[in-house]
Amino acid sequence: MAKPASLELPILDHDLLDKVSNGRHHDPHSVLGMHPIEGGWVIRALRPLATSVHAILGKTKVELTHSFNGIFEGTVSGKTVPNYTIHAQYDEGEWLGDDPYHHLPTVGELDLHLIREGRHEELWKALGANIKGNGTAFAVWAPNAQAVRVIGEFNGWNGVTHSMRVMGSSGVWELYIPGVGAGTKYKFEILTKSGEWISKIDPLAKFAETPPNTASVVTESSYKWKDKTWLNARAKRDALKSPMSIYELHVGSWRQGLDYRSLADELIAYITELGFTHVEFMPIAEHPYAPSWGYQVTGYYAPTSRFGNPDDLRYLIDRLHQANIGVILDWVPAHFPKDVWALGRFDGEPLYEHADPRRGEHPDWGTYIFDFGRTEVRNFLVANALYWLEEFHIDGLRVDAVASMLYLDYSREGNDWLPNVHGGRENLDAIAFMQEANATAYRRNPGIMMIAEESTSWGGVSAPTDGGGLGYGFKWNMGWMNDSLKYIEKDPMYRSHHHGEITFSMLYAYDEKFILPISHDEVVHGKGSLLAKMPGDRWQQLANVRAYLAFMWSHPGKQLLFMGSEFGQLGEWNQELGLDWWILGQEPHQNLQKLVSALNHLYLENPAMWEQDHVHGGFQWIDGGNAQQNVLTFVRYDAKGNPIACVINFAGNPHFDFKLGLPKKGVWEEILNTDSEIFGGSGVGNLGRVEANGEGTHGQPFSANIQVPPLGAIWLKPSKAK
């Protein structure tokens, strides 16, 4: 049993004591806390302005005498390591609590080794703020700092008494603070090489204050997941051979005023009715500027607090999974904003960003670019991808702005870029990062999807990493999007002269594993809504949208549609105003919504529309060269050879007695007609069926004479009736 004793105290250097007492030392634990001396132990506590300080050891109270600038010390005898608390008396009150400097490091040697190697796949468990026992372990990577302190509500935002220690050469600083629990606001205070104190958020904070406030917040999850059935099924699913129809939305403006939990009920009911298989959330990691739509991230590990806490988001995702709806999240590893309180110049020097502005700053977006070649930075991003996939059960990450990462001269002129070691324009570090992120994500989480938003013709985006590819599961087909929109925006009178634009995508449809996107990017910044892009009067505009969507759903590749497009949003999307839900009071827009629901449900029911999206056997032109009539005809096949024939008429007039080549004889059911009156069309059609017989045409063994509606599409399926 330890006892108070008058043992000889070691004499410490004046400069050392000065730095420790002012929170400027890199290793305050070497002075503060408990240390062995001959015959016992010395206990030192830093309690500035205290009138008296005692160490409480069970029933024993040991007085600590003031030695230097708020540092109090005293001795106890004994061989065993004593446990103690500190009691400090002040003119205006008292403080009783556990001593932060009485605890062993919370970051282990294995953690430090993996961090140095850039291979810590669960980095969020080592760094950041993690509740352990009756306190919180704080750890941050700041290799250029002279000193680091934790500041927060618990110390009046004065970090002198909560200075952290650096863990060897790792650049990691650590401190365990007893009594700090969930909900506590905090930041890191960093002493730079230049001698300036700067205040920074926690790069691995799992929660943050609601903007415009910027503090990080200690949090701990207590959520109990109920989506095991979904995850088990996902692990066995081949995404390439499965249906995927994605509804992209911005959480804050889909229906304004909803939080994560209230969104669950309304969104699930809506998605279920419309038949989409997945939702894709635009970025929900914490960001300071709402009009950035989440694409300028400051809290990579923190879901935005605008709509609730992290467990509220878990609830939303869990509910979606229980309703058999997958969740894709927009992820932004390409760049980050320059806010002085965030990642930029984090420890006073370029750290997360590349030091050379020719590689470290984005000229268009006014942001920093990650230093993908630095192991710790790459680790930060790879682990971040895993964090969303594993801690939030996200089913896929859509990786933003991949092209900006691939090319060193992206959006740069002249000599304003730095070549790679071979003199080329390829960003070799970024390529290696993406390959590692994708390979690791798939290895640890079977059934997930990594999706690239890549706007160039870079080869092998969705090819395996072991063959030199980037390793993504899918790539957004930006070529299809640009060409098809360019075509559909033209008056039908002139479309015949641009027929190659609508068919060109089939020349490269199998070069990558594609998703066809009509995303938020196509309905902002003066581009107009999908409906507004269409020529003609309102009826013609709606008919064009119906035909275009039917073409999109029947084209090889999965599909993504941005919110509002499904009911004919009139104006451009504005995140401040939300969607024009009021327009659903008008029957033509209700009918467009019905069509999207019909497309999705027919799509799900017919494997021919998705099972062979990425192999040549899933698609066959009947006639892709009918420019004169503005008609596309083709067949989609499932793995068993079952066909669906698709006829898309982009002309403003119908085609009667249109001879259509078909692969099978007999009755074909008209399972879709976008010109049906129930969808707001003119009613031109085939009374639900056509019969194929007689001589073949366009390379098909049989043919049928059909009625093709104006600005309309029909899908035909062989009848099962005997």
C-alpha cells in the first residue's frame, strides 16, 4: 500500500518545466503523471491557479506542493503502482477527477506500425476521438507540429492542461482524457514550426457541429443493425448480372425539412412505389458550405449533422436495406476545401495536400488536392472508404471526379503542371491509390460496388487491378449521356442528321461496365431540367422524355436518374428550393411518374433488360441505321436467350405498318407503350400484341407489321400463351 513519503525528488530542467506548464512540450507524460523514484513514486499534476492540490490514493490523501508555474508534485512510497485521482482547490471552487497523464498510450505499437506503412485499414479506431471506459482517447496525425493540445468544452477551450504526447517518429499525438464522453465538442490546438498556435477540427471526427459551427463532437454508436438478411444476400450477388436502377437524390432538398429518420418512411414508400433498386445520396460527409452540395468535404468521417447524428443515418440505411433498397454514397477523395480550420495546412505545413501547387491545388474549384503519394494520406482515404462501407453498411461508393485524379494536367494550361517520373501526364500516385482503395474495398466487403465518375476515355477503369486496371466495378457512361442528350435536345425534324449520336454508344458499350447517368450535373447551371431540354410544346416535351427514358432503360448498362426527372420537374434543381412537388397535382406529370414506375417494374421482371448488360450476347441491333425515320430497333436477351424487342421512335410522327424483324415466330405481347393514354400519350399502338410470321427482315428470321407511336417507345415480348 502506497503511503505519503518524503522521498528525494529528481531535479528537472527549467526549460522542460516551462514547456510542460505552458502546454508546449512534445512529451508532457515524461513529466506529468506518476514516475518511479528510489523508494516509491513521484506524482506531478498540472493545475494552474490552484490554491492546493492533493493526490487521493484510496483513503490516503497526499499533498502535492507547487513546484513550477502550476505544476504540483509529491511522493508516495511503495513498490506497487498506486492508483490515484487529483483533487484541486481554487478560489472559486474545486475539481476532482482522474489524471489524464496517469494512463498508458491508447495507440498501440501495431497501430503505429500500420499507420507508418499506410496500411491501417481501420484507421478510425486508432485515430480521432474514441470512447474507452469512462473517458475518451484522442489521437491525431500531425508530424510537423511542435506540440498539440486538445481543447473543448471540458477545459473551457484552453488546452494547457491537456497537452498531447507524440508517439515516436510516427507523427501521431495521443492523450486519454477521463470523464469526457459522447456529445463533447472539441478541436485540436497545434503549435506549428513557425511558433503559431492554430485551431483545427479532428480529421477523423465521427460527428461535428452543425454548420456554420465547426467543432468536432465525440460520439459513440449504440445502433443495433437489422439488415443481416440484406448483407448476406448482397455478398452472394453478382452486381453485373443483377438489376440496378438508381434514384439519385440530395438529402436536404428532396423534401425539405426531413431529417435522416423522418426521411426513411417517406423515401422508402416513394422508392418502393417507383420500383428503383437503389438510392444514391449525394455527399453527406460534413461540409461547411451547403451550396457545394457536399462536394467540398471537411469531415470525411462525419455524416453531416444537418439531418441528425450518425446513428440516425444508420437507421435510415438499415430501413432501406430492410425494404430491399440498396444505398450508394457519393465519395469525394479528389480534393478538399481550404477552410483554415479544416484539413488544409493541417499542422502548419502542407500535409494532406501536395506541397507543390502544380499538383496540390485545383485551379477550377479553388481547393487542395490530396498528396496521393504520401502513405499516411493514402491510408486516410482508403480507410475512409472502408469506414462508410463497414460502419454504415453502404452498398457502393460513387467516386467523384476520377478524371481530375488521373491526369496531372487536368484543367491546367501550358507548363502549369508537373509531369510524373516518366515525363508523362498520368498521376501514378492517384492511380495506385484508386487501385488500392478498390481492391481493399472488394476484399473486405463482398458484394459492394465501387463506381467511377470518369469523363474521359481512360482504358480499364472497370478492369481488375491485377491486370493493370483501376479496379472499379462500374463506370459512369458520360459519353452516352452527352451524346444522347445532345441528340434528344434537337427538334425531331433535324434528328435524322444526327442519328450517329444516338447509336454511337453501342460501339464502345462493352469497353467498360457502364452505368447510364442522368445525374444532378445535367439539370443545373443553366442546363435546364430534363423536361426543359426537350423541344416542342409541353405534350411533345413529355412525350420526348417518355421515349428517352424507355431508351435509357433498354440500353445496355445500369441506369441512374436524378430526383425530379421522374415526374418532369419544370425548373432546374435548386438545393435551396427543393423539388416542384406541387406539379404532381397536374395529370401529365402524374402520368410521367407512372411511366417511370412501369419502366422499373418491367425492368425488374425481365432479366433480358439487365442480366447480360456487359456482354455482347445481351444486345442485337435489328436496325440501328434507320436515320430517315428516326427509329431505333434492337433486341435484348437474357442468359437463357429469352428476347425483348425494343422500338424507339424519336420522330414526331407515327409509323404505320412498320415492318419489324423479330427473332421468334408467333405472338409478341406489347408489354410497354410509352404513348399509351395511361402515360399521357396519344394512344397509337398495337392493342397489346403483334404476330410475327412471314419473311424475315434486317437479319431476323421473322417479321411483324406494327404501329409505332410518335415520340414513343414500345417493348415486345414473346407470349407464353399456347
